[in-house]
Amino acid sequence: LPSKILIKGGTVVNADHQEVADVYVEDGVIVAVRPNIKVADGVRVFDAKGKFVMPGGIDPHTHLAMEFMGTETIDNFFSGQAAALAGGTTMHIDFVIPVNGSLSKGFEAYVEKAKLSCMDYGFHMAITKWDDTVPKEMEIMVKEKGINSFKFFLAYKGSLMISDELLLEGLKKCKSLGALAMVHAENGDAVFEGQKRMIELGITGPEGHALSRPPVLEGEATARAIRLAAFVNTPLYVVHVMSSDAMEEVARAQKSGQKVIGEPVVSGLILDDSVLWDPDFITAAKFVMSPPIRAIGHGKALQAALSTGVLKLVGTDHCTFNSTQKSLGIDDFRKIPNGVNGLEERMHLVWDTMVESGQISATDYVRITSTECAKLFNIYPRKGAILAGSDADIIIFNPNSTFRISANSHHSRSDTNVYEGRSGKGKVEVTIAGGRIVWENEELKVVPGSGRYISMPPFNYLYHGIDKADANYLASLKAPVNRI
Ligand code: DUC
Ligand code: ZN
Ligand code: ZN
Ligand code: ZN
């Protein structure tokens, strides 16, 4: 493996600036970015004239090797990451799931799973129930384990869902630790009721999934979580914003000065719910995820919100199950394992949908696929930039070539792809991850165990202007009245 790489004459794109320059890499790190770099023999040289040289993608939202709904995702840390690298993503942040409610046991389990890694990764942690051990363990995760974000579920009644009371506890704890609280925002009680109603009506197929949990329930939970975060005076990250209902709540909060981040996912940006009515069960069931894929206008609204900056980064919620696993719900949509693919497809689809269509620039593309995520989770400029000193996570992207997606050629272990048959403009021709050339000439060269855990420190800038003692809130209570 060459440890020295020169990428010549490409247009180097960062989130704030693009220019024609060479990029020189040594031992996994970018050493220089400037025109006309001269090197000695023994350096691997790529000619990138007419191509874009961009930071590898960072996917803020994935589930690899996750046990869920009676089964386990078909992509593990090797297959999922290999797929990611083939599609130009060089880092992802996965959700650690506690083991029997224990955060530290969950963390250890994910350390084991991630030993297969062939690319860099970080962890968020899901909070699946709440007891006295949780706040103590959250502190250990932040101070010792490199986790700076915790996800709370307002859906999945009876398993993952927590009450508003416990969400408030979680928000306060995140605030005291300088961690970012994340929410899965759907009203779980109402979803539960909606599901029962569908079954009573005899609607047991995948379309019942969408009908049982409409956008209004996502809008309600998003608004509620945002208001509770305002009450605690702490930032909030809303994962998988799938509806304009939820996006508008994020926009409203931002207008009033609240720090709320909304994360759309690729499926929500470009798919529409008509697929759930397909008469073939698997063809429909492969699209079942939560929150569900919405009617077509929602995706267009989310795209517009990305171009105006209301939404600032794009994830996937990559959570793959094969046809056999999806068939667990053949008689009852409530048993279809929730999740779709996207880790391999995100970079191509976002380019085609947002840049090729003229909605955003190449610099914006780098921002929403990589830089914003790195900044948000405190790993910039090591990640998310083509700068001297940054990790050599680089893609060479040919805007004049084309991509085509199919389960026959993808690198995920799933036997289906929710983007089957889609094609578009732009192609990741080369992926360099940690200075290793891992994707070239349509071939992967990946090594299990070569990926590194990227520790993410607690926040500083995100909390700028937010007093940790919550002075604003306390002051608003005013002095107590002395009564005789
Ligand atoms: N939604 C999914 O579709 N899969 C994983 C978890 C989730 O919330
Ligand atoms: Zn410049
Ligand atoms: Zn979720
Ligand atoms: Zn998820």
C-alpha cells in the first residue's frame, strides 16, 4: 500500500471554498494542499483534472450489526463500511444500543462488533430505559468513552419509548455533560393506537405502516421535544426528519433563536410513499422504516429546507434487512423489521438530487455530506476537510460520469435496494480512507480491523451562550414573595 499519494490538478472542494490545487498525502494525513506540488518517485499519482476532490462523506446516522425487532441488521461493521467506502463515505456514526439497559455493557458489545471495521467510525448512544445507573453511565460515556450524543425515543411504545418526565431528565443530564440530546420524534402512544386501528380495519400490509403513523404524529413529537429542550435550555438534534410537519417545527425554533438541528435522511428526501402500496409484499416491505416514507411533497420540502440552510446535514438511518427478515411481517406490518439502506448510495444520490439539479453548490454539498457533521460532533478539522493536517479521507469525484444502483452490484449484504434501478450524474471514482486507497476502478480493497474509533469530545461552541446553571430559567422564576 503506497503511503504517499499525490492527487493532481483537481478542483479541491471544502465547505467554504473551492479551487484547483494538488493534494499531497503521507502516512494517512493530508500534508499539503496547493498548486504544483512536486514529488519524488515512489508516490502514487492520480490525475484529477476536470474532477472534484472532496472530503469523504460522514454519515451521522447508521445502524450496523444492530439487534432489532427480533432479528439483526444484515450489514455488520465490515459489510456496511465496505459499502460506504464504495460510495465515497469514509466515516459514520453508529448508535450503540445498551444491553439490558446497561450503557457500559452496550458500549463493550459495540467495541466488539466494531473490531471488523475497515473505516473510521464514532458512536452515539441510544437511551432505551431510565434508572439511577443511566445518568452515572452517561457521564462515563462522555468523560471516558468518547461519546458526546445520546438518543431518546418518543416512539416504540413498550420497548424503547420513554416518557416526557424521563426525556426531561435526559435533556438535563445531556446539558450538564455538554452532550447533544437527540430524539426519535413520533408520538409512540398515538402510533400504537394507529396500528391497532389498521389491524382492526384488516389493513395488515406495508401500507398500514404509513397509515398508522402519519406526519401529524411526527410534527407533534418534534414540537414537544423542541419545547422541552427550550424549557431545559439545551440544544436538540432531531434525527430522521421525514415530514414537512417536523421540518417546520425545526425552522420555527431556529427563528426564535433556539439551537435545534434537523437531520433529513436520503430516503426521506427522494422516495415517496406510493411504494408502500406495491402489490408485491417484499417490494413494498423493503421501504418500511420509521418514521415512514411520506407523500411526495414532503421530500421536496426537505430538499428546499436543505438549500435554505434550515436543515444542515444529511444522514441515512442505514438499517438493512434482507427479504427473509422483512418477511417476518408478511401477516402483520407491525412485525416488519424497520429500516432501509443508504450508506453506499448517499453521496451519489445527494449530488444528483441537490447539486446536479441546481439546488445547491459543490461547496454546500461538502458541507451537508461531511463538514457540518464533523463540526457538529467536534471532530473538525481532523474530519470533514481537505486541509493540511486533516485525515486523508478523500474522494475523487467525476461529475461527468454516471452512477447506477442495483442490488446486483451494491456492496451491502442485503438482497434488495430501495434505490433499485436509479441512475444519475456523478461518480465516486476513487475513495481514500485514512490514507489507504480503498476504492478504485470499481474495486474495493478493504481490510477488516483497519478502521479506527474516533472519539468525540463534549461540546463547547454548541453551548455558547447557554449558561450551564440555567441562569435564564432560574431568573425567570423571580424572587420568592415574602408573605407575613
Ligand atoms: N427507524 C428505522 O427505520 N430503523 C431503525 C430505528 C428507527 O428508528
Ligand atoms: Zn484558496
Ligand atoms: Zn429512529
Ligand atoms: Zn436510526
